[in-house]
Amino acid sequence: QLQLVESGGGLVQAGGSLRLTCAASARSYVMAWFRQAPGKEREFVSRITYDGDTYYSESIKGRFTISRDNAKNTVYLQMNLLKPDDTAIYYCAATSGRQPAYDFWGQGTQVTVSS
């Protein structure tokens, strides 16, 4: 079973930045970030393939950047120009083999953006 551990969350003021880290126990073809705010459904944020192809949701495009270090089985989410609406628990997810579903999830890390 693939283990994912997120870190890097915290409290920042609007306009600030955070970098989230997801450390995986093994290689995964697709790694992604999701987030969930209180009372809302889990929302897709961004994903990256093993060869570096990236995709972003429209809500964060231009502000967040996803990247990965395959040698470390680690994915990052650089979050800039943070807004209060970005406040959520951020989860790392990964696929298993070539299956499209995100079968593995981390425990989440809290991001809080104050106005």
C-alpha cells in the first residue's frame, strides 16, 4: 500500500505563500492535490504525471504550481497569492499503477488564510 504524508500547511495572511509537500513511500504515475473546506465537497486542485505533465483547476490557475521530485517520490504545491477562499484541508492523492482512480490518500494538512 502506498503511503502519503502531507506537510507544510499553516496560517498565513491573504496574499501570502505556502509550499505543501507530499512524501510518498513509492513511485506513482499520477499524484494530485485536492482540498476540502468545511461544509463543502472535496475539490480537485492540481495533478502531475510522472513525466511532468501538469493540470490545474481554473480556480487556482496562475497562483499555484505543482511539481515533483521523482528521485524522492515527492510532490509539491507552491501556493502564492493566497486568498481566504483557499482555506481548506489539503490532501495529497496518488494513482495505483496505470489505473485512473486515486486510490491512495494522505491524512491532509490544514491551510488557513486570514483576511
